[in-house]
Amino acid sequence: MLIVENLRKVYRVHKKEAGLKGSIKSLFVRKWIDKEAVKGISFSIEPGEIVGLIGANGAGKTTLAKMLSGIIHPTSGQATILGHTPWHRDNAYRKDMTLLMGQKASLWWDLPAMDSYLLLKDIYQINNEDFNKRLEHMSTALDVKDQLNIQVRRLSLGERMKVELIAALLHAPKIIFLDEPTIGLDLTSQKAIRDFLHDYKKQHKPIIILTSHYMQDIEDLCKRIIILKEGEIVYDGSIEHIKQYVSQEKVIHVQFESSWKQDELDTFLAGAPTGICDITQTSLSELQIRLEKKELTSVMNFILSHGKILDLKIGGIDISEVIENIQREGISE
């Protein structure tokens, strides 16, 4: 089990002064300020659970992952993962943990992935039977068996990410940190990695913390998400609760045959039903209307009575928009 209690990380950073005079002055006398990257957060995660860690750039996601993987020490607070304190960096914890960062390579660029795997086999003391079984299963599942003996630098981005993922999981870790594992990949590679992780979780039941800016990764893999804002948790709960907000509203894109005049638009807005939450004019003849789902029928009748329609589309609100609102305003339970 993973338990985090009041974890906090403060960096001391140089305060830059504006202008040439300030730059010269800072060469001799520097001013320092404390920046809280993580502000006393607490949560727990059970084995077999994939938790999505969401937040804007600078929200503290990577700092948190680095503390829990033992790379950096916290300023204060406690964390216990499978009975270990991560930043003590004992070998037993290292064998149970892995960190995969989509923006940083861990395999040797000029060597085939297989050479790196053989080195990892000795580092983690994996016996031959387990090594061959795991490698065969993962390389087949990710469709990279034919790429294992090719130099990593000659592989495509998607292939490189897949062989990096195999390297991270070769020792069968019980706690997995995935930081942007599908960044920059095409849709096919993204789906292949998501499918693989979904099956891996079912089979091995590790604790997985996933950070990603791709909402498809979060929606497909995570039942629970933690949203960070400026180092603090603003939401910790099920993604289904977030989807309830998405399902309660609809968005209508409507294009009329003729352009709107300002007085016509004013009249339209003045007579709009109360179920309409927002109306945006996207062009002289097009409107985007956001409304409560229960008012869809009355709003549609209202639209049809105000001119001939050339095109009309009805859709839902993007879940990422709801998450952005939560980051700004929080969420009501």
C-alpha cells in the first residue's frame, strides 16, 4: 500500500531582478525566495489501482513522482510504500519500484535494447526463466520482437517508447510511476501502450501512478484521479464523478443559412430559454450554445423557430474542460 501524509517540498530559488542594473547586482548579491512545489498533501493508494495524476505544468506532478520514487528528498512529511520510505533508497525498494519518464530515455542510444535488457537482468538478479518469459510476453504484446536487436537510435518514437516500457517492467515492479508515457506518440502507439498497461494491471496488480496531459490515457486507464493545482490537491476521487458534470450539459453547434444582424442576435438572446447556459457567436451565421441536458427539447424548438438551419451538431462537453474548471474553482460534492 502507498500512504502519503502531509508531504511537502520547498525549493530555494534565485530571485531575478529586472534590468541591466539588477542583473549586474545579482552577480555579487543574490536574493533567494522559497517556492513550494508540493504543499503538504496526503493520500493513499491500494495495490492493483491506477491513479491518474493531473495538473497544469508546474502543478507539482513530476516533483511528487520524484519524491515517491526516491530521486529527491521532501522538505517535510512522510511516505510509506510497501513498507519502505522511498528516499532512504534501500535496494529492496528499488527492486520493487520503477519510474518511466516519457521525455527521458533510460536505454543506451547506440546499443540494441536487448543488450540493455541483459544488463538489467544482472542488475535486478532476474533468473533466466523469468527473464525469457517476461521478455517474450511483453515484446509480443507490444509488437516489438523484431526491434529488440536494432540500435535504439534507429527505432521510431513509438518503438522506442515500447522498448523503454519493457525495460521499466522487466523486473516485475510492484510500484510503477509513469510520467507522460505516451507523449509525442501517434494514436496507434498510444492505444497499444494503454491496452498493454490495462492487461499488465489485471495480471500483476501493481500500484500505478500515471501522469499525462492526454485525457484519453486517463479515461481509459484510471478509475480514480488526483488533480493538483500549485502543489495542492484540489480533487481526489472517481473519474465517474467528473463525468457526471460532463453528462449534465450539452453543446449545440448551429449554422444558419443567412448571416445574423446585431439587432437580430440581440432579439434571439433576449428570448432564449432559461435552460441555455451560454451562447457564443463563432461567425456571422454560426452559434455555439451550451445548455442543460434536460432543456434540450425546448432549446431545439427555440432554435428551429429562428431561421433556416444549414447545419446542426449536438455534442457533450469535453472532460478536459471540466477538469480545467475544477483546477480553477474546485468541485462541489
